[in-house]
Amino acid sequence: MDSSTHTSARRQMTTAVLAGLASAVLMLSPLPVLSQDPLSEAPYERQLLRLSEILGALHFLRPLCGREDAPSWRERMENLLDAEMQDEVRKRRHIERFNLGYRGFSSVYQSCTPAARAAMNAYIQEGEKLSRDVTARYAR
């Protein structure tokens, strides 16, 4: 197996693992309705906000670099919202973070560059870690 084939296979596996871990986050028990008071936030709210931003970035970067994932990263975000976000204020915060991740890259990249691929890979790794950490720590 040459280096490029090995790298491609590793990326596909990493993407599949991230998708599986994102699904595991969805299996967390439903959260209580949250107010805007940070003291009443779920202990993993900041990690889920970051995951929302990462999903937005990947929703832009993956197709830009010729990766058509199914389900799409937007569909994964919708699944997260459906499973976790009963409070409209909280839901809007997560949508805003998703859009921030998307817009941050769409304003910079018009084509898949080495920097875009590096960002995509870094976000997959970070999302994988966040999903794994939240699931390991808070799943019942």
C-alpha cells in the first residue's frame, strides 16, 4: 500500500470514527431545560458548543475537498439538535456556533488547499476527542 492510499484509508476511518462518536453523544440522556445562566448549564455544554462549531466547519470543508459524507455534517447537527436541544435559546446558540464554523471557512477558502485539508483533519481529530470525552464522562 503506497503512502497516499494509506493516508486516504486512515482519513476515511477517522471520519467514520468521528461519525460514530458523534452518534454516541446523541445517546446521552436528555438534558434539563437551560437558562442563560452559565451556572445552570450542563457540565459538557461548552464541549457541545465547540462540537457544533466543528460540525459547521466540516459541513463546508468536506465537500470542498471532494468528500461527500452521508449523512451530511448538517444532518448530523440536526440530529444533535433534535436529541439534545429542548430549550430554544440553547438551540439557537448551537445553530449560531454551527454557522460560525461554516462561515469562518467559507469566507477564506474557495478551493481545497493543503491548509483547508489540514484544518479539516485537525477538526476531525478535535471532534473525535470531544465526542469521546463527553461520552466517556457523561453517558449513562
